[in-house]
Amino acid sequence: MKRPEFGSLPFNKQSTTPTNTDSQANKKNEQETVTDKPLYTGRYLIKLIDGQDCRVVRKVLESKLGFKVACSDDFKDIAITEFGIENSDALIYKDLGIALIDGEEQQIKRIQSATTNFIIEPEKIVYLPGDIQGVPDISSTWGLRATKVIHSNFTGKGVKVAVLDTGLDLQHPDFTGRQIHAESFVPNEAVEDLHGHGTHCIGTACGKTDINHKRYGIASDSVIYAGKVLSNQGSGAQSWILNAITWAVKNGCKVISMSLGSKVFPGQSYDLAYERVAQYALSKGCIIVAAAGNDSIRSQNVFAPVGSPADCPSILAVAAIDPDFNVADFSNRSINPTGKIAIAAPGVMVLSSWPMPKRYNTISGTSMATPHVAGILALLWEKHPNATPQQIIEKLKAKAKNISLQSIDVGVGLTIAP
């Protein structure tokens, strides 16, 4: 199967966005140019409308087009990667009712004419949300105080937490001695994080303390699953996300944190492939949280809808608030009927780990809010190990603090640790 070629797309906004007074002007420029970025990989996803029986799709692909078809069942003991399917023309995700195909336009038309039981859509390119640099200060760990993490008796001990992002600096001294499982789903790139975003998100969700013993992590005794699904330039393919979620679920992760996404336009519905894999995760005892996106400029009355995959009904979309408990200027809003903010978390001026030698960085974004919720979910799973995902979600929402803001902006309110 042809691998999508987009790893060199420039999307490292962290290194290009100035701080302080210039950040909003640059944010406006980014808002205006985001649609110039490629939206699709050139491959397609077949999504069954009714049920999850892929035999009809497989028959069409093999008999009518002569495709060599791989199946998720072929990867029982290993993760699905681009390398593993490179000799195939299509991959069927049996448990999801979805197939990834690499075909010409005429072949796609032949598939579409074979049956009406499925839809075919282009595979999306996924990007980092474009987080904003900040200047470190004494308030950089304010989020742990605001969410009452520092008063919690729980550490997420033994709970498996997956963070799907740009990987992890495996040599980072703050993670010495931790139980870490790492897998790269990005072709020709190791799991080592040469970007920084993934190491920062993992630090918030699962880290401990910095070199000065200042705490910045939440689930400090959790088991870390670092899935690299975005390249060192900050972009990835939709199927890499599906592969990584499947990997995390198969390995018993109870929480999956995704600070990534694709732009969603007003009136656009959620992506069925993401919703299917989120339902699959829930059925196996795993909760997915995702960043709502940073496409708004609220100070200029620009409100963008929740991005994909956070807009799926079975995924918890996380908004960002600042130290004054206001909605972050960039945080997206519940605009579309199917994209609802579930909860809010600290997402402005957040200190966390960063690849060496820098070691730490303070940045802002819904990307930073999302691992706050993921870490707190791990604490809840430790406290209630026999609960169902729905029960854990109910406890998360019931514990949330009302901060007197609209639900379309912060959902049930500010996430609070048990």
C-alpha cells in the first residue's frame, strides 16, 4: 500500500508563534491560512453503514479489483503499521466495519457502484492544533492546583494511559524508572519525539516532578503507552490514529489522550471512522479524550466548531481555560449539532516536560487541557477499578466544578480530581 507522503508539511507553530502581544495577530494569520494545508492523504476509507460485516467489501475488493486485502485479524499480537500492510492494497478493520484502500479514481467508482451499504470518504490528514508558546513563571503549574490534583490521594497506580501524539523523549530523566510501552505508527520515524508536543502532553497526563521537585504531572504512577501517530513535523494520517487506538485498546489501556485533529467546518458532521473506533474502545473498557481545537479568536468574535475527532459523540471533547477561569481565547465552541464540549481543563501557560536538552516548556492550547483530563480519568480508574467507562465518565462530570460559563464553551465545567 502506498504510504502518504506529507511528513514534511510545516505545522510546527510552536516554534514560529511569538509570545505576548504578537500572538493574537499571528493566530489570526494561522486561522486564515489553515485551509491551505492539505486535507487528505490520497487514500480512502470505506465505512459500512449497517453492521460491521466486512465480507461484502472484501469480496468486491478481491474479486472485482484484484486487490490484495489484509485484515486486522492478521495483527493479533502486533500493532498495525504502514510497514505491516505495505504489500497490501487494502486493510480491513474487522471490529470497526471500516476498510482503508489505496486505489485509482476508476477503481473507487467501481467500488461505489457495487453496493449502497457503505460510504467512501478520503482519508484525512491530522495535525497538531497549533499551540502557543508562553513564558515560564510561578503560575505555570496552576492547573494542578485548580483541578485539586495536588490534594488527591490517587496517582493512577497501575492504570494504563495511552497518549497518541509525536512520541516521547525516552531518555528524558524525569521518566527514569517508569513503565513505558512505546510504538511508532509513523513510517520511517522512531518513537523518539523530535518535536516536543508529545513529551509535553505525556508529562502533564503521566509525569511527576521537575528537577526542582515542582510537580507538573497528574497520574504519576500510571503505566505509559506512548503512541507516535504524528511525524516530527506535526502531521499524520487518519489511519495511523485508528491503528494506534486499536493498539492501545488491545493492550488494556483505560484512557487514550489525543491532542490532535483535523479542521471541521460549520454544519459538518463527525467522522464515522473515528466514532466507530471510539465505540469499540468504550466496549473494551477504554475512554478517549481529545482536544477541542484552537481555531477560535474569541477576542475578535471568531468562534470555530469543535475539531475532529473530538466532535464524535463517543469521545470527550476538552476545552481550555486560563488561570482566571475564563475560556481561552483560542478554544473552540460547540457550534455543530454533533460536536459538543464535554468538559474544560487548564490550557494556558502549562509547564510540562520537553525533549532534552531543553527539558521543560510552558505552552498553551486545548492540547494542554486534554492530558489534564486524561490524567484525572486515570485517578478515577484507580479509585473505581471495577467501574464501566460510562460510570467513570459520569463520575468525572459529576465532580466537575461549575465556573459560571456557557456549556457550549466548557461543557459541565472545570475537571476536578477525585
